[in-house]
Amino acid sequence: MSGARLIERVRGLAAGGDRVVIGIAGCPGAGKSTLAGRLVEGLAAAGLPAVWVPMDGFHLADVALEALGRLGRKGAMDTFDAHGYLALLRRLRAETGNVVYAPSFDREIEQPIAGAIAVPPGTRVVVSEGNYLLADDDVWRRVRAAMTEVWYAEVDDDVRLDRLTRRHVRFGKTRDQAVRWVAEVDEPNAALIRATRDQADLLVDIDALDLTDGHAATWSRGAGRSG
């Protein structure tokens, strides 16, 4: 599916006037964040004001993970504040008359940052990406229900694993530490996530999209503008 068709799909969902929340699920390193950022750019260019609100803002802080004994597997399902994320999604759907503030995640320090993202009243679309949006667990099923649609981003596994390893190195791990983390933490999580693939509303082939910087704005060409 092309970027322009993704824009058209969201336009159709927004036609009723309600705020749309698009979730993007997928394995670690699949390109979810890149797709979310480019989609927001393309939607804005098409006349649909959009904001990216990552699920990673609901990572538990390291101090909490250490107290829980979970720091060594940060990124697993139980290392997120799923109930807090659900509460925010419900606010984003319901509170369209005031600014709603959401947390971000700073990869430089690997910590969530409270109140870093403003979602103003004029926002038509919220795009949120995360690993577990399709998980078959009570709170995550409610997360899924709070979203308009959830897409699944997929990419060649060799590309994904190389990208993931290089990302860990870029943010402070040695090459050996990165390889071990991917094998012992990321890939067990990926197996769980991959099992949810068939629950998605749409499968997005990341390899088929041009996700280079600045290109997503061209997705709106030929798609018209929101009236």
C-alpha cells in the first residue's frame, strides 16, 4: 500500500468528524516510529492536523523497573504503564475541546518525559505506535478498543534485526551487549508481537514505502485536501 493510500484511508475514517486514533503495532525495529512520523507529516500536508503520541512515553522509569526487578528486560509488556496509556487514549478521543498533554520518550536518556507532547483541540488525527497494541491481554484489549484502527508494520527480519542492533549501539551499548540484548530481550518480545499480526486492521509493508525525510509530505499529492 502506498503512502497516498494510507492518507486516503485515514481521511475516510476522519470523514465523520470524530477524532481518529491510529495505532501502529509491530516488532522492535520494524520501523513503527519512522512510519508514525512520516504519516503525521503526510496528514498535515493533506489538511488533517495530526500529532504523534508514542506508547513509549508510558515506559516505566528505570527507578520503578529496578524496584520491580524488571530493569534487565526493559521493553517487555509488563514494563509499561498500560493503564495510564489507556486513560490517555480515552482522553484523546473524548477531550477535543482542550489541550491534552502526553508523555514522550527520550532515547538519549532512555526515560519517559512527562507532559512533553501537546495535542491541541484542532487535532483531527492522533498516531500512536507501540509493540503491544494488539496483545490478547485484558488491558491491551481495551487499548485496542480505544483506537479507531490498528495497523501492523512489517519488514524483512534481517533488516529489522540489523537496524535494532545498530540502534542499541547508537544509544550506548557495545556491539556485544546489543547483540545479546536483541537475542535475550527483544526477540522474545517480537515472538509475542508477531503472533498478534492477524488481528490488525491493515498490514503495512515498510519496505514498499518511501520513508525518507521530507518525502511523506508528497503522499498527499493527488489525494486532495480535507475540507
